[in-house]
Amino acid sequence: MQTERPVRSYGFRIIVLLAVLANLILVIALVMQVRELQQRVESLPPDLASKRDVAMLRPLRVREILTQNCVECHSSRRLGTTISMEPRDIQRTLARMQTHPGANIPPGEFDRIAASLLVARCARCHGEETLNLMVLKTQPERIATIRRMVALPGSGVRADQVLAIAQAFDKLIDYREGGGTADKNTLPILEPRKQ
């Protein structure tokens, strides 16, 4: 007795062999692409973005605030004198401006203008890129930076102005991050450092 061998379909074997081959080719292609991606990632510099790059994503827009609200009526020369004013004098001047005819500045803008004028003191020596770096700092770091500037000759910033300038930065940052509402109640009250 001879047993009959089952007739196997050679077509089925060929289809399975082709499917395995196609899978093998796809796996090899995938491995090659993963290796290429790893090499690209390894070739990237360790710092993809500098602090200046990050700061430019969140600018303070001091110049824009002053241009929109002040330059229409005031010359650059006259506006320049307010930069050297004391913070309280700036507030009084802005309060008087509210009564001027033609001063079409919304009441909420006056805090931003006062803050911008205080921060503009820093623009005497620093560009906008450098000022924008203050956005990345915490409030204590900003205060420490401003205190270092006080020690520099010709900075034009006195020790008693440090907290006012730091709070001006806070107002500009809070206004921008809060969707356009600078709320005085959200700013921390800073006591002057006793020396």
C-alpha cells in the first residue's frame, strides 16, 4: 500500500514566501530610516534655541505701547523727559492726561504706559532683545538684575527705583499673559530691601 501524498499547492507557498520577503524588505527599510533619524538627532547642536530666541517669542513691546499711545501727541524730545521722571511723577502726569481733550487713551492703558515708561529707562543702555530676557526671569531674579544695574555708573537707575521698575516689568508681563487685563491686585506688593 502506498499512501498518497497530499498535493500541496505550490502557489500558496510562493505567496507566503513573497509575503515574508516583502515583510523583510520593509523591516530593513524601517531600520535604515530609524538609524538615519538617530544620526540626524545626534548631529543637532546641544542648544537648539538660545535664551534670546525664546525671549523673542514673548516680547514686552515697550516701543509699541509708547508709539500707539504717546507719539501721536508728544514729540520724542518731550517724551524723553518723562523717562527720567520719578515713578510717582509719571503716575501724576498720566492722571492729568486723562482730563486732556483729545486724549483718547482707554483708562486701562495708563498702567501699561506708566510701566512702559519705567522700563524704557533700561532701553538707554539695553536693546529690546536684552530687555526681553527679563521675561524669562522670575521676579526675584529681575530684582537682582536691576540691583546690579544700580551699581553701574551711568545706569540712571537708583536703588529706591528698583522695586518700581521690577513691578513695571511684572505689569507688562502680566498684561501680555493675562489676555490684555493688567490687574493691580494680582501683582505682589514688594517691600523695599533694608540696607
